[in-house]
Amino acid sequence: MTRIRPPRHIVWSTDTVDLSDPFQRRWYIRQILLHGRAEDIRTLDLDEVEALLDHLDLPSHLHSLWKRFLERRHAQG
């Protein structure tokens, strides 16, 4: 079990998140993309974000932003 104590600016409804639970992990990644700071976003595995992006139910403007960023990341690599 991988439990973390997330920062309050990302998660305010619970004290811990179990990142070994796929639902909680997806939810936490979504929270980071919605409310995270640059230092929070740097902790994400961008390959995992890319794999989950269409399942995170992000607002359309954020989904588009991340989709373009991840596409350009591959084009430059």
C-alpha cells in the first residue's frame, strides 16, 4: 500500500490517498492537474498522465492543453 499525505492545496477532503488503488491514483493525478503548482506537476510521470488523460474528465481547456503538450513532447523527443 502506498499512502501519501497530499498537500492541502491539492486535496482538502481527506488526509491520505492510497496511490496503489487505481481509482484514487487517477483521482489524485486529476487533482494535481487541476490544482497543482509547478512543483506538484513535476512529480508526475508524464507517460502515466498521457495514458490516463482521456479518462480524467478534465475541463476541455485543460484536456486540450495537456493533449497538445504531450503531443509536442513526443515530436521534440
